Amino acid sequence: MKRISSSIAVAATALVFGTAVQADQGVTKDQITVGSIQDLSGPLAGFGKQLKNGIQMRTEEINESGGINGRKLKMVIEDSGYDPKKGLLAAQKLVQQDKIFAMVGTLGTGVAMASFQPLFEKNVPNLMPLTAAREMYEPLNKLKFSFAAPYYDQVRMGVKWMAKERGAKKFCVIYQDDEFGLEVFRGAEQGLKDIKQDFAEKTTFKRGATDFSAQVAKMKSSGCDTVVLGTIIRETIGTIGTAKKMGWDPQFLGSSAAYTDLIHKLGGKAMDGFYATFQTGVPYMDDPSRNVREWGARYKAKYGEDPGLFSAYGYVAVDLFYRAAQKAGQNLTTDSLANAFESTGFPRDMFGSPEFKFTKTSHLGNTKSRIGQIQNGKWMAVTDYIAE
């Protein structure tokens, strides 16, 4: 009987030990391996390149300053092409081959969601994804932390602001036919319900679409004066540009997915007047903040081009991981990292983001948004942070 009990105890110990090793994969005496999935070859490659640069820049700074409690940070970045299927393969590779401890700053709702299964099966957290979908922090899970105010809340607030402050009376919506687009649509739909309105017209497009003439013609014929965009870069430019060519000039409102300097850089003068919700401001080289200007100069010296908004996002995502991992101490585990996030206040950064705060009951670090407008080829804030 003692021999059987002893065997059970040994087996239980081995199981516990195995689970602990699994939870701590990617952490050695002198290194922490972290992964990230970006679009480096697909429709969001403009964002992905900036994110990769920002991520690498902050990683190198951390290592130059001594790392995280003496451990160097190794960053492994994979390309998804903004395709969830490729994102799943990338996540499997990062978890199984590279043995990452955490995933940080993954780009895209569909890609991030596709990565959940391989990550969570190995107790690997998904941190600060570059998507504002609610699935990034709900349901509550020690493996999910998000710093972006949800698209749903951004646009719900945004349509009501457009109605009250910009006189919008008749709304249409065009959105990408996927998880991201649906979040924008649902948020706008709820916002209109709150003010007892409904859409005059609804239309969608497939991921990767380049021709929006049919959708724009459909919305124009409905007579709406304001269009909600569940779009990202080229779809935003394509929709607005097509409308202008058709002689139609309604107000356009996008989410933070469309708040980027690439919109006015690639779309030109036609993008003036476009509104979008945002949390972190575009880091222009002539920014009023000296810290941002100096950061931008270092970035340009390193990468040979001006930084963009997603350069800042990547930088901030890695910095938040660094701060939490540093607080977790030498015994860095999934649990100690989660506890550090839940007990640490993250002050406003140099890019003007709101304070990020996570708790044991909420793993969403920020619920506030602002509204910006492109004026003379540059994003300008037209509101402070709005929280309902």
C-alpha cells in the first residue's frame, strides 16, 4: 500500500513539475524569449513594418540597459500576411519550436484569435495585441491582457459624438466582413440605438478587397450624410477616394484601426476631413513633446525613415511587458507576470496615451478614446479622452 501511495505521489510530483516547466518555457537563467506575429507581406504590411521596428527598438534598449532582472530579452517575429491560417501556423512555430514565454503585440483580430489555441494549450500569455476586439480580454483569463479601448466602445461613442457635435443625421456603414469589421458595425449599431437611430444603408467587403465602387454607390443612393468605416489602411483610402471621384462628400468616421499617418501620406489631400477614434497620438517629427522628437530622431537614425503610429504602438507594447516582467522579479512565471500586471500602475507615456491600469477583475488596461481629424494633411485631436 505504501509502495502504491509512493508511486502516486511521485506521479503527482512529476505532473506538477511538468506543468511548471511548461508554464515557464522561454525563461532561462540569462534569457527571456518572447514572440510577436506581424503582417509583413499582406494588406497591413505598412502597419507591420512599423510595429516590427518599434518592437525591436524597445527590445534593444532594454537589453542595452541590462535586460529584465539580468536576463536578456530575445524577440522572435513571424509574418502572418494578415491571414488567420498563417497566423495559426506562426503561433504554433513560436510556441513549439521557439518555446516563447509570451506573445506580445500581435497585429490583427483574426490573427490574434487564431493564435489563442496553441498559446493557451501551453500556458503562454497573449499580451497587448494590436486589435481592440473584446475577445482580447474577455472572458477574464490570466493569459489575456489588452491595452486598447474596444472598437465596439470607440465607435459607439463616436457615432453619438458625430450626431451631437457634427450634426450627423443619417448614417451608413461599410465594414470588413470579419471579426474586426463586425466589432465596428456592432458598436456603431448600438450607438445609433442609444440615440434612437438606425443605419440608412449597410454594406460589407471581403478582406483584401481593392474595389469599393459598388459599396460606395449603394451608400450614396441612400442619401446618408455620415459613413462609419470598419476599414483599415487601403480600404479607408479606397472608400473615401471612390466617394470623392463620384462627387459624394459625406462625413467619414473610422476606428483606431484607421487612425494612422499612412492614411494621409498615401491618400493625400482627399483624406482631409476624415475623423477617427484613437488612444495614442501619431508621433510627428515636429511633435510638441521633446521626448517624442528625440525618440523620433533615434528611430529615424536607426531605420532610415520617420516613425509612424504603429512604431509607437510596438514600442509601448514591449515596454509594458518589460515593466510587468521586471516587477515580477527573478521568479518569472505566467502567474507572477499576471500578478504584476494586476498590481502595477502604468503612467501615461510620452506619446500621450491614457494611464493603463489592469486589475484582478479586468484585464483591459484602458477604456478611453479621443477623436482626431485629418486637417491639412496631419492628424489633429478634436476632443480630449471621452469615457462614458
